[in-house]
Amino acid sequence: MRFSKGHGTQNDFVVLPDPDGALDLTPERVAALCDRRRGLGADGVLRVVRWKALPGVGEPEPGVEWFMDYRNADGSIAEMCGNGVRVFARYLAAAGLVGEPEFTIGTRAGLRSVSFAGGDAVHGDVAVGMGPAVVGARSSARVGDKVYPGVAVDVGNPHLVCITGEPIAALDLTAAPDHDPDLFPNGVNVEFVSPLRDDAITMRVHERGVGETRSCGTGTVAAVVASLHHAGRAEGTVAVTTPGGRLRVTVTPDGTTLCGPAVLVAEGELSDEWWANPA
């Protein structure tokens, strides 16, 4: 069974090509694959499957062949992953599964349009149309004995963005920040963000089902939308610095676009014996 490994601003993924949906991708197997000691190590798994071969996700949209079946590192299913979409798109191009510089991918959060900067499918940044992002209720997150005010943002998956003037590098995000379970019954990705200055912000994120990651694509979009909202702006382009690298988000009345790198690191073959009994 083949696999590839890739990352988007150091948010890393195991890519499993499964065009016909034949793999029994259990939560236990996903968690084992993502474990950095007993598996390959990753923040999540991207299964590359034809939309028509994946049950339970609705009828394929006309002209859209590939579906990104995304799983968190703990094996749970997630709606979307912005860094994952870029890696997924890079893999499709590298594997010869798409031939156009612009195409559309199916996800559990809806369709995502993809394009390669300068038409370069190998080296160029990948831009993803992330759709609308909706600012919701005010809430807060607790880290240790400190409470950080924030705002809910829906980017197809749930986020809580906390803008703070305190140094975010000092935060201990080893454990998941406490949040309001009534507002976020299925858990939430929590972003801690520096105030917007010169159209740039800095961000750290704790992802549900994963832990702190070096970057988060949907979290980057949520952080920019919340930062613009906090500044009284409805649109703009903002550079976001994460521990894993730099991304760019553009917000317009029509939606949001995330642009950044996507790197394929390696490919290989999983042991049949390990796959049958991951230990």
C-alpha cells in the first residue's frame, strides 16, 4: 500500500491514494499512522478518493472527480483542512491525476477551488478558494488560570479566535484550552493571534483532535477574518506568520482565499503486516 508524506507550512500529512475507496480506514489505523513513534507521524491523513467511490458524502458535483477525505491525528473525521487541501492538490498534480492549473476538489465543507501560482504545479504556491467565513458569538478560552476573550468563526469547521496583546510565544498549549461546550459541542480549533498591524498578524493554534500544530490553514483564515472584523474592516489581504511559516489570506465580499506553500517530502510503501495490525 503506497503513501506519500507532505506538509503545508509544517502542518504535515500522510497522503493515502485510494481512488476506488477500497481501504478500511479505521480511526485506530489513522491514529497509528499519525503517531510519531509507532507510525509515520503526521497531524492528519488525507485519503485521495474519487467522490463517487466514497459513501455518505452526497452525490458528486458535475466535473469534480476527487474528494479529500480528511482525518485528524486522533482518527476523527474533520470537515476541512486548508493546509491539507494545498498538499492534496500538490499530490494530485504530481501523481498525474489532474492536468489543469485550476480545478475543484470535494470536501465535507463543500467545494474548494484550487490554482497553482504562475501555473507552476511543482514549485508554485497553492491558492485555495475557502468560501465564506462567518463571524459568530463572543466567547473565551482558558489556558491555565488565564481567560482570553475571543470570537467564534465558522470556516466550514469551528474556530475560536482570541486576539491578545500578550506575547503568544509564552503560551503553554500542551493541553487543549478550555472552551464553552454549549457553543462548541463538537470541539473547536483555538487560535491565539497578535493584533492586526500593517496588514500582518502572528498566530499559534491548538487543533481539536490533534494538539498544537505548526500551522492551520482554516485557522489562518479564521484569524484573518476575526482580525479584520476587530479592526472594523470587512475585507483585505493579510500576511499570517505561524511557527511553521508564512501564509496569505484575502477576504472579499465573495469569500476567502488562502495562499501558501505545499511540499511533498517522501513516498513509500506501508507494511501489509503493520496495516493489518498497527501496534
